[in-house]
Amino acid sequence: MNITREIVKSVIEIIALIFITIITYPVMNIISTSQGADVAKYYETYNQKTLTFYVEKMANLNNLIPVKDEQVIEIMDYSYVNIVNNTDENKDYYFLLSVDKNSTLNVEYLKLNINGKIIKLSDRCYNESDYLTYYLIDDSEIEKENIKRNKIYIYLDYETPNEAQNKEMKLNFYVLDKINIING
């Protein structure tokens, strides 16, 4: 009778383990795709001992309108782009914005307010490829094991003519370590 009881007990334990596995597997998948996973990925990146960045918040850029420089903060949406120095030394870097050459919005009218500093994008051309033009939006230093948070407003100059508005723009942010450029 003890053997039968042990077999039944073992079968119940196996069924319980299978049930727990069936229940927890989907829950773990949901957890791994949640915002918490993004935070975990960020900390994985943080341990790689490199200069990286991540976008904490991206502005809605579908409704760019002409704005006076002094009204940007009141009217426009903003992005938070964080530069992370995971190394053991201070780093000089370039913070770039790339614009796809297939974009129909003329960058001549595009302006940025980055941490309170106003930049006319067309004046900051850094480099070009066949498909992208890179614009320098910051040239700075970040201390070792530190994060620099950048609040960025992207908007059209107040003098933008009507025919230049309501156009499409494809952009992306990049961070380049100056030492890697020199050594690369």
C-alpha cells in the first residue's frame, strides 16, 4: 500500500509540475516583453563598458508646425535621448541626427532645441552617404559611468513657407565615440 501511495504522490507531483510549467511559461513571455524587459536590456547594455544611448521618450513628429524659438517648449512635444558612458574613463562624443535623403521635408526649415540650445539643422551638416545626411547636434564630453539626458524639441522655423510644410521626415539618432572615429 505504501508503494501505491508513493506512485500516486509522484504522479500528482508530476502533474502539478506540468501544470505550473504550462501556466508560468506564457506569464514569463508576457513579462519578458513588458517595459521591465526594456529596463533589463538597458542594464545589460550598461554592463558592456561602451558608450551607448537609448531613447527614453520619442516625440510625435507627425505634426511639425512653424514655431517661434521662445514658444517651442510650450507648444511642441519632446524626446528624451540618453547617452550612457559605461566605461571607466571620461569620453568625448558626437551626438548626431541622421535624415533619410528620401524625406520630403527640407531640413533648411528644421530646428532643434536640445537642452535649451537652439540649432538650425542645415547649418550642422557633419557627413553624407548615398542615403543619409548626418547632422551634428552635440559635441561634448560625458564623465565615466554617467548618463547625460538630452531633452530635444524638433520643430519648423517660424518663417517656413506654407508649401514647405506637411512633409515627411525620416530621422534617427546616433552617438559616436571620438576615439573610435580616430582609431577606426
